[in-house]
Amino acid sequence: MSAREAPTGRGAPSPARGEAPRRARALPSGLTSGLTSGLASGAVVGASRLGAVAAALVVVGVLPWLSGRDPALTVLRARSEEQVATPEALAAVRADLGLAPTAGEQLLRWAGGVVRADLGASWVSGRPVLPDVLGGLAVSLTLMGFAIAVAAVVAALVVFPALRAALRGQARRSGGAAAALLTALPEFLLATALLVVLAAHLRWLPPYGWEGPAHAVLPALALGLPAGGLLGRLLSDAVSSAAAEPWAATWASAGTTRARLAGGLLLRAVPGVAPQVGMVLVGLAGGAVAVERVFAVPGIGRTALGAAGAQDAPLLQGCVLALLVVGAVCGTSAALLRRLVLGRTLRTAGLSVAEPAATRGRGGLAVPAVCAALVVATTVAGLLRDPFTPAHARLAAPSLELPLGADASGRDLLARVGHGAASTVGTAVLVCVLAAVIGVAAGLLPRLSTGPVEVTNAAPPVLAGLVTAAVLGPGSQLTGSAAVAVLVVSWAPLAAHTAALVTEARAQPHVRVLPLLGVGRARLLLVHVLPDVLPPVLRHAALRLPGVALALASLGFLGLGPQPPAPDWGLVLAEGMPYAERAPWAVLAPAGSLVALSVLAVTLASLGAAAPRWRRTAVTSTPLSSGNDASTSHGSALAGPAGSEASTTEPTSQLPSSTAAPPQVDTRP
């Protein structure tokens, strides 16, 4: 054996002359190339994040100029319609408000004030903005805390049956009908129902204000019940998926108690749900705007809504900045929670992914079919009637002539709901198409789109609606304002989905070799990656259609969408709210349509989750038994993915992995 072929070690010949220097030169070169590539990728992602944050701050800073009107002229017209807008009068307004003559100078002033914790003075009251923003933020965060407590209780109740079924070896993929109904209820609609039933009829709780803990109960229920139902459903699916992983069979076979196994299943379910928890928290901030308006809670959402209506730009700037900060903190906290729970498994590849087979039958199609039939029938019947003419008695009760009754102006509610369905769903389709186009285009460049996606995910649709209202002005008749506001935030989830699929598609061997064959970057993405990515993203966009329609209705309810007499669902519901106790059909007609559409959205999402995943290996499993009986001949283990091999990575105590040993069990030889 020559010196070049001999193994190294004690007593082994030294390498041939010249080999060590060549190896020493080759190794640093490879390391340098890898480090350079990693640093370049990190630099692009960092620049994307910094650029997105800077762009968001610029938009907030120049908010008074986005409408194309001189802010001094806006304030002058708000103070007096008859005063002539002379250069001297505008100069006096600028001096009074401290306005700069150009948007760039005002942006620099505003940024300097933010650094000094000075957000300026209100254009309406003249008071400093910062105390009002902090006071409203404190109320909203307190309300969010109560809502999180409600959501935690509801999520625990929803996930308990799925956890019990997993411990007993039974497949359960959904949180149940109650969780689906809770998830389907929009916050502003649930707030209206709670106000009418618990406050107006039963008089159990105060209906308005913010004077003590009792005033927080109804708003917290309106925010926490849907959030808890959603988190419970997500945790239920995650627990069922965790029970199908090999480590669960190892723990069960080793005689792990049910309590420890349940803790491991919940811990394993947290990372997959953590990003959605961040989105739910952002949703609580956005949904709180409508809930605060219903219950007259002086939170930051209601403050921002009033500032947008009054064109009080400094106060709106402070509120928007605070809401963006809250959204960013929620998203960052969720990401940190995921990394904390996963721990070393992110680096050691100690995770295995498995999903139990989803059972789908005809019964699962009954609920969406009934809801779709109700929406279609209401739309068709309403389109044949006149939604604008007040030809009936005010608040007329339902009858053969008026199947859904009449509103406070004597207009046919069936006609208004039907026309509202056509306009709302039609606008939602257009928004979804545009969001899919933007999301796919951004997702094809995952590193560049990281920052915009993260910043946009931190902004709920209501926040975009407030900015749009400030730009277009109060009482704007542009029916596309709500659509623009929803589109601004709807593309981000689709872009994130596209980016994840692009990363997976580009990692395939046949795609990785294409650049070596002379295939350019554009052709690689458009010809070889996009066809694999597009189908699941389009399905995702279709599943978001009812949710977009509900977001449009929510903006209409807040007065940020189409203006009267447009038959918008949210607007019809807002017009009927003052008469909910006297004429409940004025609220039930649009509310029933919204509930039907919401249930349709949830059930379609569930069916989409049960559908075969893109390039996901089929999983066969046997029931999981836990407890001490698992080690007996009657206990059965749950198999991992078909054809998978046992992992040899180091077990971690931070998260159950495919080879993690159960507590107090040593599996080392």
C-alpha cells in the first residue's frame, strides 16, 4: 500500500509530499465559498427587512401628503368652509400646526420627533398625540390580554378531545362542529350578537364603556372565542400529526405514562402552530378595531378610526405606528417561541414529519354544500328585486312579500343582501386573483420578499383600511377603496407559501443540476419551478376567497368601504344595529349571510387540509397506545412514514424527535 493510500492514524505513514499543502489550500477555499454564499444570502435578507421597515416608516411619515392634497388646505377647510385659501391663510395654518412646506421636510421632522418620543400635536384638539396613543394602546393591550385568556381556555377545550383520541389510538383531524362555528364567526358579528343578547336582553353585563373588569368581558369574548376556536383546530391537527411520528411509538412502547406522552405531543405541536399564533395575535389587534367600536371601548383601534374620519393625520400616524409595532412584536415572539421549542433539532435534523391519513366522506361535503346553496339562493333571489327604493314600511316584519323584512328606510332586505353578495363576492374574486399574481411574483424571489412579507403580515386589513381612508378622504364614493385595503395585506400569505414551495422545488436534484447545463435563472424559475409551485398556491388563493369577502364586509361595517346607499353586507349590518332589539330581522338578514359564508370558508379550508398534500409521502399508521400498557403485547405502536429509516441524530431534551428517548428510559447501547 502506498503512502497516498494508507489510512492516517497512529503508526500510519505520513501523507505524500505536497498533499498536505494542497489539502490545506482546498479546504479554506471551500469554506470561504460557503461562507461567502451564506453571508451574501443573509445580506440580501437583511437588506430586504431593513428596506421594508424603512418603506413602512416612510409611508406613515408622509401620510398627510399621500392623498395629493395640501395638508394645510385640508385643515383650513375643516376649520371653515367659507374662508378663502390664500397663501397667507395657508402659511398661518402651517405655522400653527408646525407643517413643513414639502413632504420630504415633514418626513424628516416626523422621524426626528419619533426619535425624541414626540409624535406632534393633534390637528383637531391641539393636544400632544403621544399621551392619547399610549392611553389607547394600554386599553387595547389590556383587552388583548383578556381575549388571550379566553382564547386559551377555548383552545384547551377544543384540543382536549383530539389529544384524548390520540392517546387512545383513534384518528381525529378536526376540532369539531363547535370549533368550526366559533372559527367562522367574524368578531364584529359576534360582538353584535353578544351585545344584543347578554347586554340588551338579559342585562347581565354592561353594554358600553371601559370602567372596570366587567366592561372587558363582552369585548374579550367577541375577540377570544373565534381566536380560540381557530387555535384549537390548528392544535388538534398538529397533535394528530405528532401522534403519527416514530418518536411517539418509541415512547409508547417504552411504557411512558399518558401524562408525559400528552406533554410530548403538545410540545411537538407547538412549533407548527407558533407562526399561526402570531397571526392570530395580529388578528386580535385588527379585530379589536370593530369590537372597540361596537362596545365603545377607548382603545387605540377606535382612536385610529376616529382620527381617520376626522382627517387628524398626526393622531392617525401615531396609532398606525403603534399597531405596526404590536404586529411586529407578535410575529417576532411567535418566531422566537418556535425556535426555542425546536432547539437543536433545527440543526441536527432530528425531526420527522408524518400525518395520519385523513378520512373524507360524503358527510364532510354536506355542510359546505348547504352553505353554498344558501348563499347562491339568496344572491339569485335578491338580484331580481330592487335594493334602493324605499317602497315598504320602515322595519317591516318578514312576510311572503318581504321574506327577510325591510330595513329602517323601508328597503327590501332580501334585495340588499342579494346585491351585496354579488358585489362583495365579485370584489373578493378580483382581490384574490390580484393577490395570487402579486404573491407568486414575490414568492419566486424568496430572499428579496422576506422583509415585505414580514412587514405586511404585521398589518391587519383594518389598518390598511384606515390608511386608505386617510388617503381617499372621509365619505369617499370610490367603491374600490376597501378592495385596495384588503389587497395590500392579502398577497403576503400567498407570497410566503410560494417562497416555501420554491425553496423546496429548487432543492430537488434535477433542478439543482440545471444551471450546470446552461439553464438561466429566469428559465429555471418559469419553466421548471413555477409549474410545480402554481397549483397548490392557486388552491390556497381559492380557499382565501371567503375570508377576503369577510374582510371586505368588516371594512364596510366600520365605514371604511362603500358608502350609503350601497348594499354592502357590512354596511347593511351597521345600518341595522341600532334597531337590533326592536327589529332583530334587520340584523339577522345580513348576519345569516355572513355566517353562511364564514362556515363555507372554514369547511373549505378543512377539506383543503384533508386533501393530498403536494409531494407528500403517503403515511400508514396503526393506533397509538400510551401508558404502561403500551409495553405489553396489547399495545400497538404507530409507524412512521413508509420507507423511512431510523434517524441516528443526537436526541434532544427540548423537543421530541424521531429518536428521542422517553423520560427515564435509556435507549443507548
